[in-house]
Amino acid sequence: MCAARRPAPGLAPVHLQLQRPATALHTFTRASTSPAARALRPAVRTLALRAAASPAPAPALARAARRLLSGAPAAEAAAAAADLPWYKSAQGLMILGNVTYLLQLGGFLMTDQLAMRSFLVGGSGVFVVYALLQPTRLLIPAAWEFTFASIHACMIYKLLATPSVSLTKEELRLYGMVFQRHDLEIEEFRQLAAVGSFETLPDKHRLTTAGEAVDKVYVVVRGSVAAETEGGAVAIPPGHYVGEVSFIQSYTDAKKLGPGETAPTHVASTTCTAVGETQVFVWKQDDLRKYLADDHDGATAKIIRTIFSDVLEKFHIGQ
């Protein structure tokens, strides 16, 4: 029986890379330029021969094989083998890898949703390219990063497709003080705010007078309002309604009346006066009633809840 041939020292590791041309090319380049790796030159020559004889040889390896077999210097053969696109070279892969992590770092530093997801989808996309250009393709990391990039892209689409709602600084203050805790959406609040307006009242300006009809509803935004009661003046701080009791009465009456009938106007139970310069948000009762007559996808119940909540809070304070 014939003894099986043993591969020459240094040949087996390279032979195992016959199906990895990019890795074999890298090994060949190192073997051609590094004195410590010259012992691998016979193995690289064999590898190049097999690559040149394959049905579809890698062009760079085939050229390297021809130059080695013709007796060309190793440096010249290495130059022929190094004829790769820049993005497949060691320097190109290093650049792609750094770009990947720089984009992801930029995404983590962003506070804006659109900017954050844009950086992250860019970082994941570049990583997919980086993983697939490796000598041994990193398929699992590439698949997961592609999934992450797809998720970020979908979220970017949703952000761009959603109509933006912009509020002024004062509107945001009013929303946070009164309506946010009652789950009124930003868009619902914007529609409600479009029915009224901000006003700045001078010192001692009367918002309501006891025994007189009330045709407006107020919310104190800045400053203070004093309500005159039997026990003395009571301060109404920012975030509270003025004239809400008469509005609830007229709103309830309007719900009982038929179409075309006008609800009676109710009078104020107390006199309310601005203390110093006071900013308020004001609605005309008729305009607010007309707005609340349409349910607005459930917004009406939330708005009425803010008014009743304010009445109950004042009742407990009065006790």
C-alpha cells in the first residue's frame, strides 16, 4: 500500500483557503513582502496555480500565478495581485469600519428623532457593506444590521409622513398646565386653541362681575386673579379657569335644547379681578360651545373633564 502524502509544511493552511480568494490574496501579499513569510512562497505558488487553472479564476490571482511562474520578482508579482478595488483593500475596509462606528456614534449623540435615526440607518447600512466585503463574509452580523437599518428607515418614513404640529412657547405652557394631564393630544389642543386667543389684562381689570352675564371663559396663564368671596379675596393662580361655572350651566342647557334654539346666558357668582398685569387665554362662550358640539374624536369629553376638575379643585380649596 502506498503511504498517503503529507502536505508540505506551510501548504495545508493555505490550501484550505482555496475557496476564499480574497483571503488567499492577502496571504500571498504578506508572503511576498514579509521576509519572515518567505517560507510560504511554495504554498502560495501552488495556490495561484490552482486558481489560474479553475474555470473562472480570480483575475488578480491568475496574473500573480503567471508572473510567479515566469520567474518575475516577488514584489512585481505582489503588485499584480494587489490589483483590487480600493474598498476591498485593507485600507478601504478600515475606512468603512470607522465610518460605520462614527455614524452610529453620531446617532447616539442626537436628541432629535429624525437626525438620530438617519445617523443610525447610515451606520447600519455601511456596516452591511463592510461585513459583506470581508474575506470571509460576516453574514449573520450583516443580516441583523440590515434588519436594524430597515426598522430605522420605517420609523423615518413615519416621522416624515406624520403632519408636524408646532406650538408657541405660550401655547406649550398652557397645554402643560391644564390639558396634558387630561390626555388631550397636541393636535386636539391646537384645534381648541384656534378657537380662542391670548390676552394680556392690566391691573384691576374685571374678568367677571357678580350678578352680571358672563360671555367668556378664561384660563389664567401668567399672573393672578382675585375672586371676591364672603370670606375675602381668594387668589386664582395660573392654570385655573375663570367663568367656567356659568359656561357649564349654559353648555348643559344647550345640550337639552333643540336645533336652532339659543341657550340662556348665566350670570357670574363672584367678581374676579386681575392682580397686576395678567396673561389669560380666552374663549367666547358661544364659540367654545359650537366647537364642543362636535365630538372631535373624543376631545370634547377631555376638555369638559378639565373644566369639572378645576371646579372640584376650587371647591376643595374653598372648604
